[in-house]
Amino acid sequence: MSINVPADRPPIDPHPLSPYVAWAGNRNRDPILSMFRVIFPNSGNVLELASGAGNHINYFAPHFPNLSFQPSDYDVDVFDSIKKKRDEARGKNIFDPIKIDLTEPQTWPSVSDRLYDAIFVVNLFQVAPVSICDGIAQVADRVLTKDGFVAIYGPFKVDGSYTTESNAAFDQEILAPKIAEWGLKDVRDLERAANAHNIALKKIMDMPANNFILLFGRA
């Protein structure tokens, strides 16, 4: 099985400052924005987990002037990139980034800091373990508003199967370096992890290029 790789696509590299991450972000940001226009509230607070270089949050925020956006990442070395992009775009509704390591509860935000109407994560799970969903669900259970949601974007398997041949080929490409925890995850595994922390899968939304948005909320 082979995958048709666009000629301009850099080699796969999950580092947040890599050319590949920038290329992928530019490719998927408009379809995600279109869906966020439908599901985001009219006002409130939005948290991005694993913001990386800040490509997505700095692109989305200007389109929602009545929302306040909070970038976060476990790697403080990317904070300068996030702030530089914010300053270049004159993003007035983006807070300074905060450290959130989804494997370290002591870094998680508390309800006394701020509640969030939406939390989103983009293209994380093909290079992260399913166990990260435990951290996402626990953060959501802690700081999500009653009617808030978590939107997780990316390619996934469903019920143990690939949804398209292209996703199967993409998965084989990701798995080729034999790096632990790389590879497409199954929606049902994320669902089970979230359920353990009072967060339930509400909807699976089809997106272009064989991706999904998994929409979670309070059980």
C-alpha cells in the first residue's frame, strides 16, 4: 500500500517548530476554522492544549473577537514562537501561553483560574499515546463549563478499522520509524479513556482529507 504524498510536503516531523508541522497546519486550518464557526460559542473562553508553535490558535483567534483564547504547551521553549505570532497578528484576544503537561497533574489549570467554554487539540494523537486522553479528560472535567466541549481534530481509526485506504497508508508511514506511541489511534480507545473521567464522546464530525473532529462533553 502506498500513499500519494504532495510534492511540497516536508518529511514527517512532529516537533512543533518543524517545517512539516507548519505545512500541515496551513493545510488543515481553514476546514477546522469553518467547523469552529459552527460549534464555538458567541462569547467566553477557549483553551488550546498542545499549542506547539501557536500556528492554529493565532490563526483562529482573530475570527472570534468575542472569545478569549488561552494557548498552552508542555514545552516552554515554544512560548516565544506563540507570542511572536500573536504580536505579528496583533492578536488582542490571546493570553500569554501557560505550561500544561497532560502527564503532570501539578501543571493543570484549576477552576479558580478560569473556566473554559471550549477546549481544542489539533493533530496530537498520531504522535502521542492514548493515555494522553486521560489528561485531556481530567483537565476538561476540572475547568470545562457545564455545557462546554472538547474538540479533538485528526485522523483516527474507528472500531479497529481504517476509514479509508489513504489513512491506512498514512499510518504505515507514521509507523515506519518504529517510534513508540506513533500511529493512528482508535476513536473507541479515546472514548473509553474519557469515560473514566466523566467526559463522553458526543459526536464524530467528518472533516476533509479523511480527518475527524471528535466532540466530547460532560457525561
